[in-house]
Amino acid sequence: MPTSRPARSSRRYNIVFSAVIAVVTAALAGFIVLALAMVLSRGLPNLWVSLQTEEIQFSIKLSLYTSLASTALCILFSVPVAYGLSRFDFKGKGVITMIMDIPMALPPIVSGVALLLLFGTTEFGRWLADAGLPVVFTVKGIVLAQFFVNIPYMLRIMRSTFDDIDPRTEFVARTLGCSRFQAFRLVTLPLSKNGLVAGAVITWARALGEFGAALMLVGATRLMTETLPVSLYLNMSCGDLPLALSAASILIIISVLSLFIFEAMGGSPAAITRGGGGAR
Amino acid sequence: MRFCKTRSSVSSTCLLMSSLLVFACLAGCSATETEVEAAPEVGEAAVETLPYEGESLMVYSGAGLSKPMDEIAEVFKEETGCTIKYTYAGSAQNLSQVELTGQGDVYVPGAKYYSDSAVEKGLAEEGQDFAYHVPVIGVPVGNPAGITCLEDLGNDGIDVVFADPEAAAIGKAGKKMLENAGLWESVSANFVAQTPTVNELVVYMAMGQADATIIWEDNIAGVDDVEIVQIADELNDIKTIPVCVLTGTTNHDLAQAFADFVAGEEGKAIYAKHGFRPVE
């Protein structure tokens, strides 16, 4: 419509364009901050008192233990698998990559039911339980649920980290007499340190918040399988708001801190979903 | 002017989006929240106008009552044109939602204890008892552990799953019953897991994950993989299910009409169909 004075018009368009972007951005940021502030403003005043209760202490300890254990497991599996997917070409690589990503796309409660069926109703599950590794209704089940839900994230970050490291560094190491494993251990692994730490931190933070899958696999038993999110849920359920919001505040604080560390280590949130731009 | 218009429409879109997001977050608070949009939307041959066409009610209901309540919503919609939106959760969780938000029209908890508490807090009007909620022992099909009575739940080596006494009506009723019988110590020592609502217990029984649980008699209507063992009358703690109008309702006539419908012949008949014993 405005064609008579294109130059002026376009300048005005530019201002509007920027203004719209600014408004939307401010609205979104304000929305997020407001939502978190609602929890923190009610949770923080009670935090100290809540920290004295056995229930919160127990859930903090259990959350720390399970999340660290599942993160260690994620590292253990993701490093070799991500290295393989990054360096080797083989038939069906696309399919394998897709399979590895499935748990990320599943609703956690579906993952929980799947794990419950696998470990609760099959011979394999019974054999494992007899061998001293029962997972249904146990703390080990929480670790397993967190591992299952989070492994795709760790894998993606590790893979993009390895992708970013020039394979020629390994070739050079091998011309100098290293075996494949030595080249990996002495060259690639040290180079991927930042990506590894960033991935571990974000995986750990996600593990702390894992709820749906574990709920199905191990139930929500007070002082037994009560992690921080379960504590939040149970205390919301019975109307104990101070305790519930304290648990929520602790989770928020940990999440924000770990995001901060993740960014500081050079990870970008996009790396998680896009599988690109890891850390070097 | 043109630009103003563009901007205001963008910011109103933005407002709409954030309110949608807020709504989604609120809805996400309860893991078991569902909306029942009974019967298709209007638009097709509204032959005669129904008394409450196009109106809706928000009803809090115990998670274990979802099957008869869904059916009642369908019939009620057909007869009056009113859409019922349910929030299904543990009875105590519903109560704290009512207390926190002050919203909603009708409350149908799993036991009278909760409506009494709501009346006491001035949140609800005195309700009508319309069905019995009968606790029973639930066992996996074939009763592998040979459970015959309440005492057996405390025997060595029996795995019991139980509802959280703070969060679910059946947990509270079951705990009181066991305490009165002097069995709480021995039975609670056999707990392998607790759950926030009764529904997970039925899943665990159907999958054979434990030897016994305490559930409502009606929970197994239509479930083939779970059997029940009746609890002796002198030990049992049979509850009544009330329906009450919330004091915060904005449409008292309609809320009352729904409560009367649930407690009336049609409501009772639907409940009887789903394995409940109606109050005479």
C-alpha cells in the first residue's frame, strides 16, 4: 500500500519491526522470570526450616546420589557410542542414530511403563532381580529411569563434540606410532574435555528433575524413593505447600546454576536439540 | 494508525499466547488432569434448546472415580447441554487445588472425610452421599501368595504396595483400618512401594509386581488381571462418596443440578454399573 515514499516508509517499518521483536522478547523473558519468581518468593522464606526436615534432607541426598550415578552411567555409555557414530561409517548408521534418540522423544511416563514391563514382567527382569539388581520399586530403578531418559542428550552433546575435533589430529598421532585407542585416549579425549563436562552438567541437571519415568517404575514412597521432584509432587498432593515449594526452589536453584556452568563450559543449549555446535 | 493497529494486534496475540502458556502450565500441575469433552460440539442440528446449552462446569473428582464420572458427563451433556470438565487427582490434591485457586464448581472426593474438611474450611456446601466406597484386598490373578484375610498382609515375605496415606483416600482409609486392627506395624513393614493415587496400585497388581494391596472394590470393574479378597466387615472401614457444591461456584444452579444428577437415580445407576454400591 505505501508506495509513494518508499524510503521513509521502510524506515518506519524497520522501527516497527524492531519494536515488535523487542516487545515479544520482553514479554517472553518477563513471563519466565515471573513464573520462577512466584515459586521462589514463596519457597525461599521457608527454605531454611524445610532444610531441617528429615523429608527434604532425605530427598536431597537421594536426588544427588541417583543423579550422579545415572550421569556416570550416561558418560560411560555415551563416550564410546558417540565416538563410534562420529568416526566410523557403517551400514544402518542412520537407523542406529535414530534409535538412540527415541527416549528423548517419548513422554517420560511411556518410558516408565516400558521399563516396568521389561524389568517387572519378563524373565530377563526376574533374572536380574535374582542376581542382586532389582530395579522395580528400588533406588536402582530411579538411576535406570534417569539413564534411559537422559542418554540421548549426553550422546548428542558428545557426538557433536567429537564431530568438531579434526580427525587429522588422530591421524597425526597414529603416524607417530599411536594405536587407535592411544590416539583416542591421548589426543581426542583431552580435546573433548569441555564438551564432556558441559554434557555431564546438563545431563545431571536433567536427571535431578526426572519424574515421570521413575514414578511409574518405582512408585513414590516417602523416605524410600522420594527424590526432590517426588517430594514436590507428594507434598503438593497433600497440601503441604511450604515443603513442596521449598523442594521446587531447590530444583530451580540447581537448574539455573548448572545452566550457568554449562554455558561457561562453552556448551550451547542448541547443541542438545540440534546436535550441532558442541564445545571445543 | 496502521502501525498502531499492527502492534496492538501483535501484542494481543502475544498476550493470548502467554495466557495459553500459563494455562498449559497450570494444567500441567496435576499429572492426571484430564478434560472430558463429552459429545461432539454443537453446530449440528440443535433441534431443541437444552437448558444449559453451551455452559460448562469444572468438577474436581477423585482419580479412582474417573470411569463412572466420565460416563455421567456424557449423559449429563446429552440431557442438559452442559459440558463437564474434570480435574482428576488424589482427593487431598484436589482439595488443595480448590483451596489455592478458589475455582471450580463441584467436588467429588473418594471419601467423606475430604468433603467434611472442605465444609469446615468454608470451601464447600454440605454434600450428598450417593455411593459406598468399599476397601478390599487386591491380589494378582490366581492369588499367588494365597492371601485370605487382612492379617496375611503382615506375613513374612509378602510384598505389599500401598497408597500414600497423606495423598489418597484409600491410603488414609487403609491405614486407619490397619491401625484399628493392630496390624499397621506388621503390614507397613512389608511395603515395597507407595503411590500417590489408587490407579497405580491396580497397574502394579495387574502386572504382578507385588503380592497384595488395598484398593477400592470398584477399581477392578473391567480389569481381568486383578482379583479381590473381601475384608471382614468388623475390620473394614467402608466409606461413602459425597458430591458437594463448592462455595466458590459462579453458577450455583447448574452446579446444584449436576450434584443432584450424580446423587440421583441415573448417577447411582451408572455408579452401580461400574462396581460401586449405591447408597439407598
